[in-house]
Amino acid sequence: MNDIETKLRETVKRLLADHTVRYVIGWEATRFEDKTRPAFISDSADTDRLVWNKYCVSSLAKYALDEQHSEGKIGICVRGCDSRAVCRLIEDKQLLRENLYLIGLPCDDKEMNICDTCTHRNPVIYDELVGEPVLERQADRFAMVGLMEAMSADERYSFWESNYSKCIRCYACRNICPACNCRACYADQERVGWQGKQMNTAQNQIYGLTRTYHVGDRCIECGECERVCPMMIPVMLQTRKMLKDINEMFGDYECGLPDGRAPVLGEYTLGDADDFM
Amino acid sequence: MSVNIKEGWEPKILAFCCNWCTYTGADLAGLNRMKYPENVRVARVPCSSRVNPQFVIRAFQKGCDGVLVCGCHPGDCHYVTGNYFTRRRFMLMKKLLEYNGIDPNRFQARWISGSEAAKFRDTVTRVSEQIKELGPNVKFREGRWS
Amino acid sequence: MMKYSYFPGCSLDATAVTYKRSISFVAEKIGMELNEIPDWNCCGATCAHSRGKWLALALPARNLALAEREGLGLDIAVPCASCYSRMKHTVHAARKDEADRKKIEEIIEMPYLAKSDVLSFLEIFALPEVMKACKEKMERSLASLNVACYYGCLTARPREITGGISTENPMEMDDIIALTGAKPIEWDFKTECCGASHQVDAPEAALPLIERIFRNAKANGATAIVTACPLCNLNLDMREEEINKKSGTAFDIPVYQFTQLLAVCMGATANEAGLHKHFYPAYDRINDTLRRAGA
Amino acid sequence: MARIGVFICHCGTNIAGVVDVDEVVKAAGKFPGVAYATEYKYLCSEPGQQTIKAAIEEHNLDRIVIGSCSPRMHEVTFRKMLMSTKINPYMLEVANIREQCSWVHTDKEKATEKAIDLTRMAVAKVCKSKPLFPDSIGVTKRALVIGGGIAGIQAALDIADAGYAVDIVEKEASIGGHMVMLDKTFPTLDCSACISTPKMVEAGAHPNVTLRAYCEVESVKGYVGNFEVDIRQKAKYVDHDTCTGCGACEVKCPIKVSSAFNQGMCDRTVMYKPFPQAVPSKPVIDALNCRKISGDGKCGVCAAVCPLKAVNFEDKGEIITEKYGAIIVATGYELIKWQDIYPEYGGGRFEDVITGIQFERLVNASGPTEGHIRRPSDGAEPKDIAIIKCVGSRDINKGKAYCSRACCMYSAKHAHQILEKIPDGSVHIFYMDVRTPGKGYEEFYDRTREDGANYIRGRVSKIFKEGNKLICKGEDTLLGKPVSVEADMVILETAMVPATDISKLTGILSIGSDTDGWVQEAHPKLRPVETQTAGIFLAGTCQGPKDIPDTVAQGSAAAVKVCSLFSKVQMETSPIISAVDREKCSGCEMCIPCCPYKAITVIEIDMHEHGKKVKMNVSDVNSGLCQGCGACAGACRSGAIDLKGYTNDQILMEVDALCL
């Protein structure tokens, strides 16, 4: 057991005891040593179930959506990426900040590839921070996209074709994504021409492309889509492409920060480039 | 992915044209009896901003060889600001399509005003030539191609 | 940090010796370091760009490339308005168009990255730190001298290439001259053309250009004209007598380089400031003015 | 299953000459949903329409497709025709097989193939069409005129005379605008004040007109027929209900500042009316310069001398909210700030280089010199005067590309006035062209030349001072020689530009403006006083430079548009607008910034979710505001907001149909 975990449990215990929150979303151990799962703690006696270690990788923010209409606050343990997910959901008008109590957890020990390019290891918003802030690191978020761009069009097509040929359309990437918060996803709707339900490469590609466009200007780069993909499709390589373009065209752009900046597709400037035309 | 181009193959090109500028420009090209290739089919929309980028993907999937989105020049939008949104949406969409392996010439956007009949003719002619050169689109296509 | 690469240009050792002497005097006084570019060549002046674009761009480019090769990483100080103009054009072209820059490199067979800026002496002396350094070294005053600051046409034009200085009513030289205690007058021919080299090949057309400069300066009460260019200075200085004779005017306005006045006020002797090297007598006016100011 | 009728028009040989109409009909008959397909020589003709109507009855059709000329041509015709049948007018699609097919192609086989494709697309689209019904909304019969210059006054008086209430909002303390500043008006030389002040008085006294001077429009909500406008009444510090306008306070006010009405050529007091004939004829305090309000708090002379105690230093202004059915924008123009862009004309350093409007005050009997032409620097009468035209106009390098239209004529008028008042004087006019399109204009220009005005064709490159003289150096392009004119005074006829804060107003009103900032008319020829936003009209120079006759004409034209709107009890709105599927909307608000008409708002509704009643936020479209562009539908990821008449389903069907 580590210091932070102890402190985290104490904090949660206190929050439940003084009725600040109705319950807290955190992580708990599983029967696998290297896996944790989301835990929903509503009884202060249960706080010892909470764990904090390098296996606490699942994103928690979206679980709060189940409580969109509830009374009273809920607590969420937020790492950098979780806090940005919360920001995302607040910006997308899906959550109200005042209904949330955010327990910030600086995060520097995860061993996933996706975390190498993390630029916000400390929560960007929180109500209280457990542990000391960690050092932020510089990272080239778009290095992989650059490599892709260097390939020929046909190479790129083959790359995505072979990836999407594996897709089983489980929609896990959508379900975990904090930017995917439509009440009725276009992919679930029974409309002719909207999104074919067939599981073939063409339809999978259409799904991939459309999802990318739908979330690309709001992606918080948590990488959950890639983590949950059972077929190992590098999903975020698509959204990061869009983010790279946005960064190049409209200046530094990171989503899910409490800076009040509108998604680029929700605004325009008279001087936007025409050069693609 | 190589396809044998059928004898006499003609590309199918879909053009989304806004009612107030480009569609009017296309009508004017007709009034002036300008000539251009037959392979462009115009779908009329009130404003280029009505075009959901999904329509473009759908068109490729269903077998279009090229897609054009045309609207009023910036500042001239009948609905004041629509084309500024169009510009952003399709700027990003075009890059995304390219990233996914679609040739940049297959999806193009243009500003054509109601008086620019010649520009409409030239655009359509040029796009048609470019797509002919590229051959039938097989990327993203459904069923019989994949 | 008053350190520059220095491109004197060809006039400075000949017709503009007054400029050269006063520059060295002032630079030494205020601790400005001028590193002359080794092996520099002609900037092309007015001839090269009437021959063709690439010659006009390449000649200054070689000098700029040499300065770059030295590796001092300094901006380049240029006393002559014409050299300044040519070098600015080259820097502008190289920065604006990568293809042009490559082509220039090809012609001069040297790398040229267009990193350094080109600054005229006017721009340099108008910098706050230089102004301050000059102010501290002032020993004498030229109060009672009414000075028409004559900028010439090339220091400010064309605007999109030179940037900064106003094309119609610049004030930089006026501010510098004010340091000497002299009074910069308001007049309207600050940036008119002096005829440049046409004074040699088409004097009948070019002479009136000088005459009207003198006329407007006199009409607005000038007792001296100050320039920041070897050729402007030469043209005005050398032709004044001739104009007076031809047109029956009596202008009696000596023409100085602005650095001469600075040098004088910093304690330079007539020789150090080059006051005896003028065509139109220039020593007495300064001498009288200084005496009147009680120095 | 839909029962679609397909009708292909020959249009004489316009279509049939290139497209094999029979082939198209044959193919169309086989499209899914098509119950009947036929052709006709001229479908738009009366018998053609009868054919369609008969077919609808005979074949029990529920929607139709017409292959003919452009829908921009006859869609309305066919919709009208459907109104007398059982089919809803919006269950119609037109395949454009003339302008976009037969007229632009020569290869018959390929043209026919394309016509079949276009018809198939239309058939596919119409399959998903739904009956649409226009909404009707009430009309508030009160108009708002923004700007109390001659355009606004004229418009307001015409509306008021038609029996409707109208408010004029004017940002200055008096209505009148630029016209009352002018001395005489070309080409008849009648006194500008003499013809405009009666109109001002009439506007002030008209029972249907409410003057709101010293006010600005703060915000506009609503839509045609139902605008709700917040108007900010700036603090006047004088209770105009009590004040009789006796003028005692003005006389006693000790602080003087430069008079804007007199173009800075003399002073006015801080307690002031802009000019003697001001309407309303009551003063306001210029708070910024008032010692009592913005200074050390001492003074208060005005309050002391006011017999009615109408002065109130505590006035904070107020926001007035009013409902209007229509708005006329008549904000006028300003003159370009030439000082910043023409340093070669001295950039403002020379006192005796003045603008045309300053000259108007100078030559005006009620102006600073009581009509004697005296130059500002020393008060001497100038003998030689140079006039420079197109300062800022027709100059893409420094000013504006356009021609300011009125300057040619008023510079001729200035020349005429100078020569009349200074018989031994001379006038030199530098011009590029002389443009005199107007009744009596050319004759006036001729007369001015006969008076002795010296017209020099060329621009002035520099004005400089030598002694007492201003030397204008330029080129006479007819002689091909440089010229110098020695003048005592120079008049610059500067360009008209839109009012400084016009972009703020166009933003508030959601109307367009062109690249120069002028308010954009709906159509440059056929809808010159309408804007793209229904119910908002324009008049006068806010739309572009023009002279007084044109300005007045536009004022009246805009008034007619307002009156015709007010003549209806209820207004029909287009049914082609957006609609929200509340089941799908997640309230993310992505559609809101895309809407140029602010037609989308978020509302809270009750929904049932998992058996619980919950409050949900969803988007809601205001049918009066929505103009049917569909930008929202292009932005909605889940397709919750959709554009009726151009639904996602309809367009996707079209796409699919093309690709078969």
C-alpha cells in the first residue's frame, strides 16, 4: 500500500461521512494482479476497496453520465485524462460541474504506450488533490501521425483497410470515448444510408472515418479508444491526425482544458485558409 | 486493388451545389449554352453548410468516383456565415480523407458565385478530367469491390 | 549591445570621407563596434537593377553571405542609402520566396540564409540605447542652428521593403539631431529625390530637383541641411554654388552628414569631423554656432 | 408505398432536342415507387398543368417529380399548381434536365443517360418527402428606423403618413444627420438647411413618430414581424419632459470644446444642442467634458440658472425595450480619416488643408465664419483655392476602390460658391474623371467651368508649404507635364466610408456587409432596400455612397417595403426550416453557434428515461427566425436536427440513387 492510496481512502471516507458526495467512482482490485476495475463506493466502510497503482487505467468520467439527472453530488477520482474527460463532458453540456466532486490524482506511473505522449499528467480541474503534483513532460503528440503522412496514399489506404478489416464493430471505442456523448449515436440509428450495420471492411471504414470526424475536433487524447479495442486498431491515430491539422491551421489546440475554447468546428474566422480549394 | 477500366467507362461525379450561388451559376452556364462533360450530377442544397460530411463518405462508399462541394464565395453567403462553416468542415474532412488514402482530387471544394458560369464549367471540366485520369474509385466501396 | 557587421560601401573612402571620419569618431566615442565585412564588393547601386533582377539581388547577397560566413550573427550596418536599399531588397526577396533564395545561393555559390537584418545608420542611431549613449557623450551644443533633416528617397522607400520609417514625414533624424541642441525644422522635402546619379548624366533635368530642396529648406528657415547618405550629401553640397550662380539664388546652407554634427558635439576637431572636406564652406557655420552657444 | 408521378417536359425542343424524352419516361416508369410516367411538350403551360392535375386524379398519385427546367425557374409554379390538388405542394421534386443537361451537352446518348440519373435522384428524394405546412405569425405594426439622417427621416415620415407607428433612434442629440451640415445642395443650389429642417420638425411633431435622440440600439431579438429591441437612452442629464429649451443653461455654460457639428472649426459649450435648429430642441450635457460630472465636481452653473430645475447630474440613462415589426437601417456614412493615409497632403499638419464638409460649414451662413470664406490658420480670405477630388476614393493603394459618387458634384458646387463669394479668387480642381450622371448635373458642371474653375486632370502627389502658400504638386495628365499650384487653402473631397460602429450594428441585426463595410442589400438590382434578413430593410448611404436624391428615394422605398409588410394581419413563413428530433437531441449545443439567425435556443423539457421523469435540455428552432440554411443539420452528429425539405434521409437517398 502506498501513501497516496491511504490518503485517497481517507479522503473518500471523509467525503462520504460528511455527505459531500453520494458515492465515489474510483478503481478497485480484481483477481488479476495487473488489472483493476471501476469501483463505485457509497458506503464509507467500503473505502478500503479503493486502490491506486499503475494498473488504474480505465477512464472513469463517462460513468458519471448515468447520473445526469440525479440529485446531489458524486465524486470521481480524476487523473489528468479523466479531468479532461470531465471538462469535455461539461463543455458538451452533458454534466454540470456543480454536481461533481473531483478528487485529483497526479499520475506518472502508468506503463501504457499511450501515456508516453501525455501532456497533462496532473488533473486540469479538481476540488482537492491527493498527493503532490508531478512534473509535466514535453511530448510530440503527433510523431506517429507524421510517420503515417509520410506514406503514400495507397500505403495509407492499405494500412487502414487492413486495420478495419479486423474491426468487429463492438463500438467499445465509442462507448468509452468521453467525446462520444450523443444520446442517439448515428451508428445505432436505423436509417437508410446513414451507417450500414453490415460488418464488412467498407462499412467498418465508414464507421471509423465518421467517428473520427465526429470526435476529432473534441478529442482529449486519453487513448481509451485504443486501449479498449479488442482488435488492436490504432483508433487515436485517426483523431490525432485531425488534431494535428487543427493545430497547424488554427494554432495550439488541446481539448478538454478549462480554457473555454469552443470546438473549432463550432466557430470560424473570416481569414480561415482557402488553400485546400 | 487494380481494376480493369471498362471500355467507355465514365466517372460519376456528385456535386453538392448551394442554391444561391453555385446552382445559379450552373443554371447560368446552361442559359449561355456552355458545354461541359456529362458526368457531373448536381444535388441542390440550400447552403453548402447543409452538406453533412457524411454525405461525402456515403457517396464514395456507394460508388461515386469524385465529389464536389460548391458554395458562395466567403462573405457572399446568402445565409451570411454558412460557407465559413463549410470551409472549416471540409478543410478538415479533406485532409482526413487524404490521410485515409483517398486521392486529393477525388474530393474537392470550390467557391463559385451565381455569375461565374464559366468557372462552373471550367471546374466541372477539370474535375472530370482529373477523375478520368485517376480511374474508378475502389476505396471505401461496398460489396462488389471489396 | 552596439555591435554590427559593417558594410561601408564604395563612396566612403572617396566622396563621403566626411561621413567616414565622423562615423568612426562617433562609433569610438559611444563604444559602438563595427566589424567591416571582409572582402566586400560593390552593392550594385543604381546600375545593377537596371541590368536585371538576379544581378541586382546577387551582388548585395554576396556581401550578406560573407557576413553570415563570418559567424558573428550580427545585423548589418549600412551608411549609404543606396547600399541599404539594395541590401534590403535582397534580404526581402530571399525571405519572401524560398525558391528565390536558393537561386541566389546558386549564383553566388555560397550559402545565404537571410537571417541577419540590414539596418541603416539612421535606424541604428534612432535606437533608444544608441540615442542614450550619444546623449551621454554630448559636450557641446549647436543651439541656434536650424536644421532641415533631409532623409532622401531611399531610406524609406519602398515601404513594403524598408518597413518602419514614414515615407512622407519621418522623424528619426530629427530626433537624433535634437540631441545636439540644434533645432530640427518642420519642412516638406524630407524624402524628395535629390536626382541621385542623374546629376551626372542629366543635370538639366536633375538640377531643379536640388534647387527645390534648398528652396523649401530656406523657406522654412533652415540654416543647415543634414543628410544620411553619401550621394544626397554630395549632390547638395557640390551643386549649391552652381545653383546660386545659375538661378541667382543665395541659399548659403551648408550640408552635413548627421554623424558630423554628432561628432562635433562629442568634441571632434574640424579635421576629425571632416568639416574642411566640403565643397560648400561648412566650417564657419559650425564654428559660429558653437561660439554663439558659448562652447 | 409511394405513388409517384413522373412528368418529363420537352420544353419544345429545348430539352427534347438533346434528351430522348421517351427513353427517360421509359426508364422512370421502372423506378421504385413510380406509379405513372409521361411526357408533355410544355408542362409549365396551362394545358401542361392540367395534364398533371388529371394524372394525379386518375392515377391516385401522392407525390410528383417533374423533369424540366431549373427549379429556380418553375418550382414555385408547380407548387402553386399543387395547391389546387390533393397533393401537398412540398411533395414535389424538380429534376433540372434543361439548364444542367440538355443545354450544356451535345452527346444525345450521354445527355439522356444523365437526364435519367437526375430523374432517378429526384424520384429517390421525393420518396422521403413529407407534407410541409407554412406557419403564420402575427405582425407588430410599429417600425424602428435606426439613424435620423435624411434617409431615416424620409422613411419614418412615409411610414407615419401611412398610419403606422414608427420610432427613430438617433445616436446624436438631434436628428438631421449630414444634410443639415451642408450649405447648399447641387445642382439647384437650394439651401440644405431650409429644405431639411422642415422635415426634421415634421418628424418631431408627427403623432405617429417617436423620436429617440441620443439613443443607440443595444440588442435585437426576434424575427420579422416580432422584433424585440433594447435601446440604450444615453444619459442626457437634462429632463426633456421638463425642459422647454429656453437656452439659458447653454449661454451660461463656462466650458467650451470643439464643435463636432461645425467640424472642429469653432467651439461649443458642454451643455449643448448640436446646432440651433436641433430637433428635439433641447440640450444635453457632454459628460466627458463637463467639469461637474467628469471634472472636479465644481461648477453646476447650468443647474443654477435653469428656471425649471430640469438639470439632473445623476442621470444614468436607461434601457428601453420596445417591440417592432420591421427595422430600417439608415445609419449613413462618415468621411474617411484622410490624415492617417495621406501623409503627403500634410497628414493634418497644415491647418489650411480642410475637407469638403469643413468647407460646407465655412461657407454656411450659420457656420463659424457666418458664411465668409476665411482660412483657418490666420482668418484671411483665401484667394487661390485648390480642390482635390477622390481623396480616399478610387485609390486602391491608400483608400477605397469605389467612387464616392457625390464628390464630383459638390466639388463643382464648392468651386461655384468660391468664385461667387471671392470674385478675384481662383479655383483649381484636380480630378481623375468628372462623373455627372443625374438630372441637371452635367449642366451644373458646365456652368462651373464657365464660371472660371480651372479643372486639372491629375492627382496631387504632394502638398507642401512655402511661406504662406500651400504648393500642390501634381501632374496634368492631359498635358503630360508636372504642375504646381500655389494655393492659400486646399479642400480635400474625401471618400465616404461606413459609420465606424456599423459592424457592431450589422452583428446585432445579423445582416451582412460587403468588404468595405457597407450594409449588404439582398439583391443589388432587384432587392436594393432589403437585407438578407426578413423584416430588416436599409436606406441611404449605409448601403453605399450616394447623393441626397438617391438617399431620399431609398428612404421612401424602404418605407413602402415596411408598409406592405404591415398591411398583412398574419404573415406566412416558409416551411423549409429546421426541426429537432427531441428523442435524439443530446443538448450538446453544437448547432447553436452555426445558426446565423440565432434561431436555435436550448429549452428544458420533460422526458421519461428508465421509467423516471427527467428534465432534459434540447435544442429548439424558432420557426420565425429560421431561414432554412441547414448549417445546423450539417453540424449535428446524431442527425437530431434536420432541415425539412432537405432532410438527411432525402439527400442520402439522392446520393444512393445517383450511384446505382
